[in-house]
Amino acid sequence: MLHEITFPSSNGRDHVTGWVYVPACEPVGIVQLIHGFGEHSRRYFHLIVALMDAGYIVAADDHVGHGATAIANDTWGDWGDAGPHTMMEDEKLFKDAACEKYPDLPYFMFGHSMGSMIARDFSATYGDELDGVIYCGTTGIFLNTAEVREKVDAIIADGGAHDADPSLVSELMGWMFSRCEEGVTLGNEWICHDPWVQRDHAEDPFDAFTHPCHNISLRDFIDMMLCIEGTAWAEKVPVELPILLIAGDQDPVGNFGEGVYACANWLQDTGHDVITKLYSGYRHEIHNYDDLKFEVEADIIDWLTLQA
């Protein structure tokens, strides 16, 4: 069974579109799946089906400025003016809607890439509402944030908040191609070695990655990362919240493993129960590699089963 849910965004302007996927069995819990920068939630359909087969309801929406939500509001790359917690607060609204339909079930969160940043922000604000959280493809200290933010601030101060300068995104993320030995053709090679995954990502009509991100939205993206750095963030996460970190060790978002372990260490240093697993030789989208996705799904489900 599938529910489509539309709800007002916390940005005070848009309406967010999300879906609640329900397996044809007695559910054992709910997993809220949070997608990354420039993509949409249907790119996780293989994982969604695996979770459903394991008995989990899956709640997944498209963020403001992304996917079906961007299409419905005509706001590609524009996240509004409510600041860096907008998407996190939207996920809270979506969680409340899912729980209203299916109350009293163990509730988990899975966030990938920017979705992991949102999940980490959610963990620090509403972590006591979760029974476990998975940060997939997360970051530690992301390179270039201070330098790019300074430039974005100057542009916004000069009235260019809702203009878009793709060169700023390139400056922020361009270094992420440093280990793409095949070269850069599509501009997304850092996500996965598989050229078919790269092509699918590049040609997806619901994928906002090729749409210019508004300058103020880019600043919000940077600030998302800044607000989840260090033990100052980790101390806000409930110490009893079980946490799983997974990533490829060739994922530039996690600085090729170092950033993932930095995040794990911030949590460990503040007394949290953390399990970390890196998949050797894989880039960012570990859930989309044809030779790895079944293992990743099994690891996720095994961990969820232990918590539920």
C-alpha cells in the first residue's frame, strides 16, 4: 500500500510531497528515509523495497527545491528563506504525519549524504523521538566551507540571494573528483564507479542536481554542515540513541573515510553507542552499487532488527 502525503513546509511557502510505503504484513517499525542534495527519494527504491520485505513501513519525501516537491512548487534549487534547519523541520512534520497514520511502532531514521546531515540535525533536536538512526555517506569537516560561505555571504548582502552561481557549487565540491581516475564527463563521477549509475543520475528528470542552486540555498547547505560539527553537536544527541554510520571508504563526502570516523569519534567521545562500517573501494552511493547494495541492505536490516 502507498500513501501520498502533502504538507506545508516549514519555510512558509512550499508544500512538500512525500510517500509512505506500507508492506503487506504486520509492520515491525517505520524507517524515515531522507535523500541527499540534488536528488529525490525514488532513487532509493531498491532499498525501500528491501526494507518493506523486512516488514518496515518506509516514509520518504522530496525536499523543498528537489524532485516532485520542486516540480509542484516550481522551485528547482530554491529552498526558501527559512534557514538551514528548514529540511530538518520538514522531516519532523513528515514524521508526525506518518506516526498519525501508524502510531506506536519503533521509529528509525536513515539519512544519506545531505540526508545524513538532516538526520544528524534531527538527532540533536528531536533525537528522543527515535529508536535508532543511520548516517550513510556522512561528512566530518567538509572542505572549503568557510571560503565559499564568505563569498556567498557577500553576494547575498549585495542582493543576490535568489540568483544562482554554479561556480560556487563547483568551488565547494570540485575537489571531490580527485580520485575519479576515469575523468570527469558527466560531473557526478564521485557518486559511484558504475557508469550506468552515473548516467541514470545525470538523466533523471526528477533529479535537481543539474539545476542551479540558489545562493541562499547554498549558504543553508553549508550551514547544515557547520551546525553538526564536533562534540558541540554530539553532546546534543541523546546518549541512549543507537547510531550506525556506514559509507564507502572512497567517498569524498566523508573525506575518504576520515570524516566518517571523525563523526564517530565525536559521538564516542560524548558517550554514545556507535557502530561504524566502511565498505572498502566504494564511493558515495553504496546503496546503488550493483555488487554491493544487497550487502548494504542486509547490514541495515540486521542492525534495525537488533534495535527493534
